[in-house]
Amino acid sequence: MATASTPSSTDSTLKAYEDKINAQIRDATAKLDQFEAKAATQRTQTASKAIEQLKVTRQSLAQKVRDLKTTQEANIDRAKANIDAEIAKLHTSIDTLTAEFNAAMKK
């Protein structure tokens, strides 16, 4: 006799993790957009390059989160650790870029 399949706790845990990371990516996007708008008139080639790199990193993270759905269960913890490390680097890079810009504006 077949039983109805219920969503596994792994699926709900993964969904919660995806939601958390997607929220952090949206936060990074908002900060990056805000910085880009402030820096538009004062932007140097170095700042432009840094902003573009951060956008690529953000897109890469979003893709990795989408890829979690097809990641083998045995590899999910490693994939999540990788994503957590990259999201932390993204936020740190945005904060550093913003601080450098603000310091340059005060000169």
C-alpha cells in the first residue's frame, strides 16, 4: 500500500536557508545600489571596477542558492558553508568600499 509522501525536514530546512540567504543577497543589493547612486558623480575607474565585481559576486551567490535544489544531500552542508563564507565576504567588501568612499568624500 502506497503512502502519501510528506515533505522531508531537509526540504523545509533547505527552503529556510534559501530564504535567509536570498534576504541577505537582497540586503547586499540594496547597499550596493545605494553606494552606486552616491558614488555615481564621484566614481573613479577603481570604484566602478569594484562595483562591477561585487555585482558579479552577488549574481554568482544567487545562482549557487538556486543550485542548492539540485545538490546531492551529502554535499548540502559543504555548499551551504561555501555560500555562507561568500555572503560574508560580499557584505564585508560592500562595507569596505562604502567606508573608503565616505573617507574620500571627507577629504
